[in-house]
Amino acid sequence: QLAVVGASACYGAGAVYARTLLRSEDPLAISAVQLMLGTIAAFALALGIHGAPDYSLSVKGWLSIVTLGALGTGFAYVVYLWLIDAMGSVRASLVTYIIPVIGLLLGWAVLDESIGVNTALGTALIIGGVASVLQGQAPSTQRAAAAISTAG
């Protein structure tokens, strides 16, 4: 449980730090460094816990891993950093609520998985919650906008 709380705290802190870093650095460079360091750390941890793997991958297997890493993770990080820069770290973090909805819809469309009533209601709640946050402005933002408009 402590690891889950720690991971959540790191995720939030990373989004706020990325917002600051994006003012001076290229989003693609930030993504590349994050993913390289994460890959090295995960690989070292896996080797330390499980040792060297005892299987070999085919060329197709390696290409699949590289494609998944480049498109599924690399491209997603670039888009996420763009969202942080465009919308702010708090609003951009809402994308984490949408990921399960996309997985659910892809499972339904591609794998012909069924969607029950509870799942549909939960999905509607997620989409409604994200939409309501995206439509509303924070009170401090509203006050700042009002102050600017009355000053001008």
C-alpha cells in the first residue's frame, strides 16, 4: 500500500515539476530522458530480482517491444507533456482517468467484450467528472481574469 501511495505522489510531483521544466526544455528531450532512465531502472531492478532471462526473443518479438515502447509509451509521453504545457499539470493529469475508458472501448470494439450496466454507468461518471473539471475554471483563475478585465 505504501508503494501505491508513493507512486501516486511521485506521479503528481512529476507533473508539477514537468510544468516548470517545460518552460525551458523541449518536451521530446524530456520524454526521451524520462523513458531512458525509467527503462534502465526497471531493467536493473528486474535483473536484481529475477536474474537474467532464460529465453530468447525472435526479431519479431524485439520489433514488437520497440514499437510498443516507441508508440505506446514514447508518443504518449510527448502528448502528455504537451498537455501539461497547454493546460497545466492539474488538468493534464485528468488523462489518467480516461485511459481505462479507452481500454474498455477498445476491448468492446476489437475483442467483442461485453460492457455491463455498472461498467457503462462508471464510464459515464468518469467522462462526466472529467468534462466538469475541464469546463470549470478554478476560482483563483476566475478572479485573476476578472482583475485583468477590469484593469484594462
